[in-house]
Amino acid sequence: MGYDLLKYREQVMEQANRALDAAWPERKGEDFVRQSRWAISEFKKILTEMSAEGFDQVEQSRTYRFLGSVYADLEPALGKEMLLKAKEAYQTAETLIEGQSNKLEQAKLNFNFANTLRLIEPNDMEQLQEAKQRLLDARTFFSKNDAQYLTQVDAALNSVDNLLRIAPLAKTVQKNIDDMSVLQKQLLAGGKVSEVAEKTHEIMKRRGGAAGIAGQLKDIVDSLPPDLKKDKRFRAIEQQMNGLTDQILNKGGPDKDKSQILDILRERLKSEVHNGKVKGNRAESIQGILDHFGTLLSGDKDDASTILTKIVELRKGIGIYIDKLHYLSHGINRPPAGSRAADLVELNWQLRRFLHEEMNRSEKGEVESKTALEMSIRATKLDRRIYESGTDNSQAMIIEKEELRPLALEIRYFSGRMNSMPARPIWHSAQIPVDSNAVLYSGSAKLKALVAASCQCLGLEIIAEPIGENYAGARWQQLQKALTTVFDLRVKKGQQMSSVTYELGIALTLGKPVVVLVSEDQIIPFDVDVNPVVLTGGPEDDSTLASAIDQSAIWTYPRSRENASLKTLEYILSMYQRPQQNIYVDQTLRMLTDLRKTPDSLAISQTLVKFFDYLKDGETMLICPRWSPVYAEVNNPRLFHVMPFKQKWSDKVTEVTREVNEAAGVKYVRGDEVAEPNIIRSIWEEIAKASYVLADLTGFNANVALELGIAHTLGKKVLMMGQGDPKAHIFHSISKLRVMSYDIKDIEKTLGKKVTNFILSK
């Protein structure tokens, strides 16, 4: 009897599958529904009989799994209730199989259960995470035991990953809808219009406002593969998103006085139809865009969820990670390998990838979102221009020079927006704009020819080293001007090495991309968070160097551990009080104060640029260092001692200096005493927090020179000292600066006294 029951169960499932195949993919129609309901009825009878006869629990679990799959297949025809019934069947199946040893059945159940969970509520993050974990568990088993199922599991995993990307966006949309409804009720109940308007403005800026939402949805549409884009349904969605994006960028998003961007767009459409600018099918098409986006922004919960679910459904079973956007379909053959255009496609992809990740990053402001969207569109158009250059290397290099590098520079500024901070460099000169084709080289004359040749091949030019009395000031201007920088650490230790590492410290503090060149087996004397380029002296050095310079030209800032823009904002507002006599400075401070309410890192950075431009104090400028900004505490003075640590005299110098500081009520810090495991970051933070920096130049230590470059760029109060003749410790870049001498044999009187005077001086 048992065998016959199992055989009949398989026959019922086969008939249900045949009905499903006939109705696929719509899964609707009277015949499909009738046969599916019959299968459900038969499975229930089988389960009753199994329970009565005390059937094996694994077989009962498998029957509940079959029942759940038929319920789930009925969802398009009979609605969400079928998914809930499927979930209930799977839960029973899981209870029955718990503790059993049949791993294959458990894996199949996890797969079916996960597919139902992801469809029940596509915006439920917790449920989606459970679905993903079930799929991962199933994949682990199938990869080792039954690889035929991997394709299906991977497709489902891709779909869940997409839902996890979209769910926060959908939640924001729904929260906007709910909150707007509350505000509407407040207004109808007699609430203050000004308060409601302000709250409305805040709501519309969530996740970057309309630009943020459109950017993320555009990213979804862009990731569709070329073969799917040929389908008219996909083309329609792509057209809608492109039209909406254009509307947002041209209009700049919703006005403060409007509760929905749709009000603006619809009024604009009416106006253009009335004026004859938009006619016939085009008017209907644009109206379709507005209706489509309207259901997303203004529809009820089911509508919003349905729209987002449909977007995800379009992408089922296809590779939809960001990497799938690597090679876009422009209707043009990809540039052949070995061409300059092929290289530029890869460089531009790195920029595009960064922008895609930014558009999908949460907690962006409205200005950030709009800028990321706008630059992403430009990068996509640039990609097509590169494709069009094909094998014409000269045309590709024109595109690189005139379009790719300037865009890369803008994206670099964007990536460093959270690192903006004020500085007062010791070189009092105007801020110099970047030349997108200029390279600064610091190192030996011998290697300079190789670097110059690589730059020439790339259409770049090395900045000529300055000659004359004001070498340091001219070099400072060149460091600002350079698109990228190259530092040769294969130079001799001593004076030449100190010159190179000093300028490297300046470049890092300015947030310049750096290429660090070393020899094989060379040990770098410091950790600068940069992977060095190894030159062997062989013929491959040319391509190695050119590739490194190429990569540096499209460098973006490492992702910060924190968003320090608010820290900088508060620091500026504490240092400059309103009202200011200069009306432009005063009004810019007011704008900065307003940004406290709606934080936006890019808006803060852009406003700070205006602020320092209006300030014109001849000293302060805005920089974007490689590391997050840190500020000194006004009531907690501290001295950071920059010195070699392993010399015989190091501990003696430390002891005397520490005593002098403690007597003056100043906290003393030596570089090797900090707890931060990342050495260069700890050095950066200590220099940035320091009220005073004492630099011991004795012995031309490379670390000391690098840290001195950081301190001079920030404009810290620095005392430079060295043992014996001061001239013995000076390298070219600081030849015009004062270095004081101390005697190690009479250290208390010579070093101690001068450090005391340094701390106490105004």
C-alpha cells in the first residue's frame, strides 16, 4: 500500500508540472487553475493517509513540499494568499524533516521555501535575508553533491540580492508616502503651513530625494543585458527611466514649495504640449513616464511593491551584479585588445563602477545623489565615445585628454567630499587649479627619463622642476597643479630620500594620487597605505610604469571609516561666528548652518569652497587629505614628536622633551607610542590633533621628512631641530626654513630650553 501511495503522489506531481509547463510563464488560465486545485486536493488526501499509516517523516515532508510548490505556482492566478499557504506547507515540511538525515530533501526544501519567501513581501529585509541564507545552505549541498541544480540556485540568489538592494529604496518610498499622508492630515486639521512645508522638504530629500531614487532605479535598468533590452517591454522601461532622469536633472528635483516632483513634471508637460513643443505620441509617452513614476512615489503600498517587484522580475535568472554593467551594449563592437580605446574602456569602467556603488549607497544627500546620477550618465556616454574610436589610437587619446581625465578629476573630488578640511600651509600662495594632463615627478634624474617617456606615451607631461630662490613655494604650486604624482624611492638614503619623502607627505595630505617606485626586495621605510610599483630594470618596466600612471589618473579616495564632513562643518562654525563684516562670508556661514538640518557631504564641501574663496585671508584653504579629518582640541594642548626612534640618543631626547612638556601642561606623544594599528593613519591623526610639532631632522630620516611634509601642509606650529650644525640636516625643500641646533651632551640646556620657549611662544 505504501509503495502505491508514493507512486500515486509522483503521478499527481507530474500532472501538476505538465499543467505548469503548458501555462508558463503567465501561470494563469482556467485549465491551469483547475488542474492545480485538483493536485492540491489529492496531496491533502495523500497526507491524511500518510499520517494515519505512520509514514516515514521524510516522505511526509516531501509531500508537503510538493503541496507548497503547487500553491506557490498559483500565485499569479489567485493572488498572494497562495504564497502564504505555500509558506505554511513548507513550515510543516520543515518540522517533519527536522532531525532527519536526508540532506538532499533539506536542500530542495530550502530552495523552494526561499523562492516563496522572496515573493511574499519583496521589501521585507528580514524575510529576504532568511531566503538568502536558505539558498546559500542549498547551494553548499548542491555544489558538493548535485551540481545540476546550481544554475537554478544561482539565479534565485541573484534575484534575492537584487531585492535586498531595492528593498531599502522601496521602504523609503513607502515611508515617504505614509509621512506625506500624515502631513496632509495635519494641514487639513489646521497645522501651520510653514512647518508642514519644512517637513515635506525633509521627506523628499530622503535617500537623496528624487535624484537618489531615480539613480538607483536607473542602475537597475542599465544592468539589463543586451538581448533582454531588445524586448519592447524592457525598452519601454528604459525609455521611462531615461525620460525621468532627464526631467530630474534639468529641473533640479522638487521645489521646496511642492510636495511631489510629479506636480512639477506634469505642469511642465502641460506647458510644453500647449506651446507645441511636445506633440502626439511623444506627449503620451511622457505622460506614461509620469504615471509610471507616480505609482511609485504616490501609489498605495500594493502599487509601490508591485512596481518594484516587476522591476526585479525582469531581472530574474540573469547576472545582475554590478560587474554585469562592465561592457555596455552601444550597438558597436568593443574596441579590440591592444588598442588604446580598449585600455580606456577598462579605466572608464572603474569610474562607472564607483558611481554605481555610490548611487546605491544609503544616506546620501540630495546634491550628492544628483551629482552621482549626472556623472554616471556622462560616464556612460563617454563609454560610447570610446567604443566609437575603435582602433584609432590618436582619436582615443584625444577623448582621454579632453573627456576622460577631466571627468575622472571631478569624480575624484566627489569621492573625497567627506575628507574636506581647512588647512594653513606654510607656503602662502593662492590655490592652484589642477591641470588634468600634468604629472609631478620627484626622484632621481636617471629614472626621470623613463617616467617622462611613459607619460609621453599616455599624452601626459612631467612638470619641469623649478629653478631659483623660491624653490619650495614653486614646488608647492606644482604639487597642487599635478593630476597625479610619481615618487622614486630608489634614490640614495639621506638628503635626496628626505626630499622625495617630504614631497610625498605633502601630496598625501593634499589627497593626490601617488605612484611609489621601488626596486626588487627594497624595504619601504614607512607605511603609506600605497602599494609600491616594483621596477626590475628590465624591458617590462615601461609597461609596468605606464599602467601604474594610468591607474593613478582615475584614482578615487578610499572609502572613509566615517563621514567626517559634519565634523568639519561643526569645526568651521565654531571657528567663525556670525555676523561677519563681509556679507558674502556671513551668508555662506548661514548656508553652512542650514546644512546642519539636511546634511549632504557634497553640499558641505562645495559651500566650504565658496566660504574660503570669500574669506581671502591669505592663509586658509580647503584641502581633501587621503585620510579623514581630525582636529586639535582647544583646551587640550599636545606636542607630537617627529623623530627617529631607534638611535642610541632617541630615548634620552624623548625623556627630556617629555619632562619639558609635562612641566608646561602639554601632553607629549611620540609616534611609536600610539595604539592605532595602522601606522600612517595614527601618525596622521596625531599630527592633525597636535598643537605643536617638534621635528628632529638629525640623520635625514625618511619617516621624519614625510611627517614634516604633512605638518607643513596642515600649517601646524613646527619647531625643526637637529644635532650639531643645522645645515647638516637640511634638504632642498626646506633650505630657506630655520632649523635650530641642540647638543646631545648638554641636552637640558640646548634642547630643553628651546622646546620650552617654543611651547610658550605666541
